[in-house]
Amino acid sequence: MRRAVVAVLGAAAAVLAGCSGVPNPEITFYADGNTVVAEPLDQYCDALLRDCEQGGESATLAVRKGMPVQISVPEEVASTPWTLIVQYRTESGELRLQQPVTFTDGKRHAYTVEPESPSDQIMVVEIQQLGAAYAADPQGNPVVDENGQPQLVARGVWSLQNEAT
């Protein structure tokens, strides 16, 4: 009887382990000869932002002045609209943002971020996977951009922070 109970409990544990959800997508960052894999920050949600799971923390790499950062996104991200946001430090120490880039063709799996000049240093690279939900004002009306397009809400955010000073 004891063996039967142990066997049943073992089988139940295996079934429960097999039923756990699909892991959140991870993004790979490569810079200066090193690679790091990032989980979504804080939370990762379905396309309508109704079902969210706990996320992780920022990834870190040391990126020297003038060096690029390569990004590789999985199919779960590449097949949806995603935006790239980059912050860099100028030679004078001023922090600036590059113009955000959004990919909507569903085919972009990789991208290389180049510094604006050889003396600039990439400090933050952020990927935002856009969901199908839009931002709304307190009355429930869509928040629109300068072209009248609704502002989609990010369902997942991955971040690389430069640990070099």
C-alpha cells in the first residue's frame, strides 16, 4: 500500500510539473564579448494585459565607450510589435535617448544598437513588447499620439543596464 501511495504521489507531481505554464520569453544581449539573458522586468502579460505573471530584474553587462550592443529576441517577441529604447552617455557625461525604433513586420529577431559616436557609451537598452490593449484616460477614452493613433501598452519589458562606469 505504501508503495502505491508513493507511486501515485510521484505521478501526480510529474503531471503537475508538466502542466506548469510556458516560461516567459527571454531576450539575449551581447556586448563587448559577453552575453546575458534577460527575463521580463516585474511582470509579463498576455496580449490584452489581463493575465500577468511575475517577471525578473534588469540584466547587466559592462559595455565600453564606442561599443555596440547586439540584441536577439525570440519568436514570441519578434512576431509581435516591439520597441527598442536606448539611453547613452555622451563624452561630456550627458545622458541622452536615441530615437526609439519600433518593429512591426513580425520578422525582426535581431538588432545591433550602435552608439551615436565612438566617444558615446550605451547605458540602457530596453525592449518593450507591445500588447493589444491601449492606454486610456480616466473616462476610458484612448490616449492617442500626435498622429491620432492609440497608444498601445507594453505587455513585457526587458532591460539591459550598463554596469561599466
